[in-house]
Amino acid sequence: MATIRKATPADQPKTIDLLKQFPPDPELPKLNWDDAAKAFATLAEGHRGCIFVAEEGADIVGVVTLGYSYVLRFGGIYAMIEEFIVSEKMRGKGIASKLLQTAIQEARRMGCPELQVNGPSPLGRPVYLSNGFHEAGLHMKIQL
């Protein structure tokens, strides 16, 4: 049974390897995993967000990252799920729901009035919906 916990610096290589299983995204043609590795420490230390991992034995089998934005309309921070994945071999075992529930609890603990996710994958959408999320429109972006 997988254990959910906050990531530590030692989890960085396995976490990045799991994130590399994301399907290719044409919106991110210049994705650099070295940059992701550098950003890992900032989130793992709790600066600007946090990372939770699902661990089974010595393996990282799931990850969810939260990012915090500071905005006027909320009078402070709100949370965004930035990455969310469970390894293919571990899907269907409730790990995704455990990760999402942990993310929800953390956002509440931080005093966030809202937890958002933009553009969930077709695979992730049902998991979000079954964990209390609801459809709230589309997002837009521009590459810089």
C-alpha cells in the first residue's frame, strides 16, 4: 500500500523520472528536465508551493505538486495543482485520490480559499470530479 508524504530532496531524481511519463505536450516544446530538477528544491522546501509523493517500497509511484499564487481577490494565496501523475502500473489502486485529498488538506491548512487545476487530462478529469472538483471553464495562455 502506497504511503503519501511530503517530498524530500532525496526524492528529486525519482520524482522527475515519474514526471517524464507525462504525454508529450505541443504547448511545451522546449521542456527542460534539468530546469525541473532545479525547481524541485524550491517546492520541496515549501517555497512557493509543495510536493507530495506516493511511495511504494523504494519507488515513487505518484506525485502531486501545489503552487501558490498571491492575489488581491482572495486577499492572499490560493493553490493550483501544477503536476499530478500516478505511474501506469499503480493506477486503479486509489493512489490518485489519496494524493488529491492530501493536496486539498494542505491547501486548507495554508488558508487557501480555493484549489484549482487548469486543463486536466482526459485520464485525470474523472479523478478530479470524483474528489469534489467541478468544471469551472477554460483557461488561456501565451508562450513567452
